[in-house]
Amino acid sequence: MAGAFATAALLVLFFPQCSGGPLAGLSDYVRDNWLSRVGQEHSAFLSPDFLSSGRFARFSLAILGAAATCSLALFDTSRRRTWIVLALFSTVGLLLGLLYLRYFRFFPLFVAPGLALLIYQGLPARLALGRYFGTKSNDELPGVSVLAAPGVAIIAILFVGHLVWPPRETKLLGIDIAKACEKAGAGPHFVWPDGARLFAPPNIGAAGLGSPVGLDVVAVPFHTSAKGIERVLRFFDPATPDPARLLDETKATHVAVCRVEERTLRSVEAQFPLASRLATGKPPDWLAECPVAGPLRIYRYSAAGGPSGQCPVAGQ
């Protein structure tokens, strides 16, 4: 622990910019409208799809393994110190995983012994596999019901808690309309004019980097692109009074959004006018649509000059 604290102190001394962590530079606007919508960046208790996704099944296995380890730490007197240390690691790891999903991937090692113990205690003694899991200890181990009961109780509490107090649904943003095709694997498979700079939702921007011609993009879905992400979010935010100003600030030459059928946006068109107009092919006067086919709509921002006078062409 002394070595760990000394290392942390030296790290902050020589690299003070690291003291706030990699996400310290994010504005509250980006945290609320981008980072909080990334599944691994918040608690499992705030995940709307926690019960319906495979994540709940993985958590259930982890809870059973951690609970079995803790139970053995209480009952096994011969190796109690070893099991107590392992129980502390598995419990802390489980809590970190529940409170911050990013950490869930790091502690399978600490819950695996508890799961192995559950398997061993649950197998009939006559099976060869049961003998394979045998222990050399002469101490009687707790039964599978004793080992599993705490974990089952915790799983039941989590399940009922999510049913009684379900997490709030994610509010709709203008950028959600602009990136509506990202789940279908759509990307800007175009050859862009030399010197073009693409202003688009972060996922479309990341796909645009695969262009055979070098392409600058304003935003990609990583925290190092926080300033670009904020500008894109505000561009599609109806509260922004002059979205064209953001194109000028970023020196963007082209804007890309997903192509959406007009009938699907009728209920939100008044709430998100700019995003809806761009997605349905009705841009404002300061943008001109390029004649391209596919899941994206591409617009030229003529005020940028230079490569903005050219449209991209379909690539392979």
C-alpha cells in the first residue's frame, strides 16, 4: 500500500493533468448528453435494459460466485484467512461492477473460485466430474444451498428493485435523429474531396475515417474528441440559436446525417426542427444537399469555401 500511494503521489506530481482522470476535461453538457448515455459509463442500477440484456445473467453468476466465496470465508475455519482475502476482493469487485459497469470485466478471476465451489457441491458424488472437483481438506464444506442462498437473495432483490423502481428512459435528443442509422452499420463509404472536413454525429465521423482520401472529422465517439462532440450535440440541439456558427468554428465543409423517412419523424419534427429537416432532405438555405444514394444524406456548407464546393462520390 505504501508503494501504491507513493506511485500515485509521484504520478500527480509529474503529471498533474492526470489527477482528474481521463474524463476530467468533459463539460457537464457532454457528460449529460453523451457520456451518461454510454452503457458502461454508469451504474447497472441506471441501465434501462439491465433485466432484458445478457448483462443481468452475467451479474447473477458473479453474485453467486462472490456470495459463495463469502459464505465459505465464514464457515471454513482451516483456510479462513485465504477465503476472507478472496471474499473481500470478490465483494469489492462486484460492488464496483454494479456501481460502474466499466469495471465489471475485471473481476471474473475473483468470483470463479466461488462458482467452482458451487459446481463441486452441486454435483452428485457418483459422477467422475464430481470426484475431479474433490478437495483434500478433511473439513466438511457447506452445502450448495447454504453457499447459494445469499447470492439468490441478492439477485431477487435486484430483480424486484428494477421492477418496482425502473430506471428512467433516456430522453430523446436531436442527435438521436441524425444518427438513427448507426445500428444498421451504415457509414459514409465515399471518396471525399481533398481537404474536406466532415461535421457529423460521432459514430458517422468515426466511420468516415475509412475514406480512401484523407478526411478530417469534427467528432468521433471517444473522450479525446470531447470538444467536437459538444459542438455536434449543440448543432442538433434546438436550444442553439445559430447552429451555422458551429460549422464556421470547426471549419466544416460537409454535414452528414442519417436518411430517415418523413412519416417516422412527424411526432418529433416540431421538437427537433433542424435534425428532422436534415434527415428528411429539407435543409436550411445555408446547406445544399449532395446527390448521393445510401443510408446517409450529405450536405455541402458553401460558406466554408474550397472543398465545400464539391460533393463526395460513392466509393467501394
